Amino acid sequence: MEISSLTKLFLIFIFLSSFQLCKASGEVINPFTKLRFDGKNGEFRILQVADMHYGDGKTTPCKNVLPQQMSSCSDLNTTDFIFRLINAEKPHLIVFTGDNIFGFDATDPVKSMEAAFAPAISSNIPWAAVLGNHDQQSTLSREGVMKHIVGMKSTLSQLNPPDVPDIDGFGNYNLEVHGIEGSELTNKSVLNLYFLDSGDYSTVPSIPGYGWIKPSQQFWFQRTSRKLKKTYMHTSNAMKAPAPGLAYFHIPLPEYASFDSSNFTGVRQEGISSASINSGFFTTMVEAGDVKAAFAGHDHLNDFCGKLMDINLCYAGGFGYHAYGKAGWSRRARMVVASLEKTGKGGWGDVKSIKTWKRLDDEHLTTIDTQVLWSKRSAEVYWKQHLYLPR
């Protein structure tokens, strides 16, 4: 588990650089104002990193690795893994789905966040993050952690939508991925990404356990989904069905417990640590009709995808070396690639398919469990049967 020379050099950069790019007024400059599909191959590639649990860097030991790996293993192995994935997969967006730092072991949460997100920043790749249940367990509040993330360089993360003043949590927002530059879908979002704060722990005395996605967040999601569908389907060159959507949050929904080894791809090696109540967000997504897959972290030893009511519920699997894991079971990350349809004129149309696979942190960055999450062909059959009429 030797750390690469690239990572060693980069550690110097971490401590010599500031990771904020500001205007004179103090407003953060965001160079990534619009996400867009790649005009060369019609793809949009998303790397999901779940549960880095970053602490204090090289002094923070690894958990649950083989005995021979312990002496040289630290947070730097997590950093090295991200660098290797970026070089191998060349993502257009990196999504960090919570427990990005492990607050209890982060002496300075700002420095820990800067080190944790540094590979994305130094690679000049846009990135987005949501919070888990451990991010705020240092000297910053949950709101303070998200405010710092929003101010970091090259991030597309947002604190909350400004037009929804009473929304619960910190880090509920959506990102639009537009069609190929110069195509008929240049100004349309052909892939919609939803990010939600699934909370940390219950604040209701009679309800034990973890947090959940609250009604105010679901109302925001419903309104955003309706607005995106209306824009996509009620303009010139209108599409026949809504653009597909993907949802990212930290704590899995209770519906993740609906699967067994016969109806998912991947492994389930621990229980589903969802909230002890069901707040109904899965039903909300089913009713909206546009979300094709949801991606969570939290349970590090689960990495499966299972389909329920036409929505794929997926884990990424544990990524960070300071997070609990399983000795001999490689840390891993999930890739999602959306591909556009080729038109008859040699151009690009809307999304044709969404695929996923996982990469292991082994010698070859082994790819496993490649599967199709959604395809336009199957969706067209569905919408013909249901005669979808957006309002």
C-alpha cells in the first residue's frame, strides 16, 4: 500500500495553497457554471466517493486492513485512491456522499476538508458534496461545515436553494447536465442531479437512531422535479418523456432493506442502517417519475444495486481507509456513466442509457459489477403504457 510519488508531491501543494477563489467582494467564483455532456463521445461520467472519513492525514491510522498493511497505511491512502481513479476514469463530476471527514478525529476540520477534497480541486474537476452523520463532529457545526464546502474552489455544492427559506438540513440542491454544445439540446438539461441532506441523528426524543429526509426537503424535490419536466417537455423540440434524474444522499432509505441476494448486484455484508422511521421519500421519488437511481453511502460493507418500482437503490461501498471496512475486502468507488443517443444526422440527442460499475483499490483498479441502470428503450415502452401528461 505504498503511496505514489504523485500523492507525496501533492501533500506539499495542500499546505501551500488556498482552496478558495474569490472576487474582491468576497463572492466565490465558480468556473463551472454549466455541466455538459462530452461532445467527443456523448458521455457524462460521475465518480461517487462515499465515506472518506478523513482525519488528520498521515498521522491518522487505517481501520480494518490486513496486518502487513497497518504500518504504512493512513488517510494518504484515501488521497492516493482518488488520484488513481481520476486518472483512470476521467470523471466529469465527482460526488462525495457524506462522512467526508470523521469529525471526532479531525483536529482542524477546515484542514481536513481541504485535504479530503484536494484531489478533485487540484485536478480541476467540478465536484459536489452532501453531508453524512460524522462531518460535523469536530469544532464546526453542520451548517458551518457545509458553508465551508460551498466556499471551496471548483465545487458546485450549494448550502440550500435561496427561494426555499424553511427547508430542513444543509446541502439540498440540484445540478443540471446540458446536452452537447451546438446540438438541439444545448440549452436543455438532459440529466438532472438531486442532492439531499439526509441528516445525522434524530432530534425527536421518541424516535431513536439516524436522521431522515424531511417533508420540507421532499416538497422542494417535488417542485424542482415538476419545474425541470415542464421546461424539458413544454418548449420547442419538446421531448416525449422527462429527462432522467439521479439522487445522491448519505443515509440509505428503509427501502434498501427490500432486497436479498436474488435481486441485487453486488454484496450486502451488514444491516441497512436507515432511519428507524420511513419519511416517505422513496414514494415521493416514485410519484415524481424522473429519478432512475439513488446513491447512498453510510453502510461501508454494502455495495449493491437493486431495482424497486423502476428506481435503482445503490450503495457505493466504503472508500476511506480511516473508515471501518473489512480486512482483505478492497475499498471501492462507484462510477455512473450516462450516454447520449446518436441522431440520424450524426449529432447527439438525449440520454440513451445509464450504466454503472465499481472500481476496487487493488493493483489494477479492478472493475466489477457492470450493469445498466436505465435505458431509453425501456422507458419509452413505460411512457407509452402510462401516457404521461406533465402539468
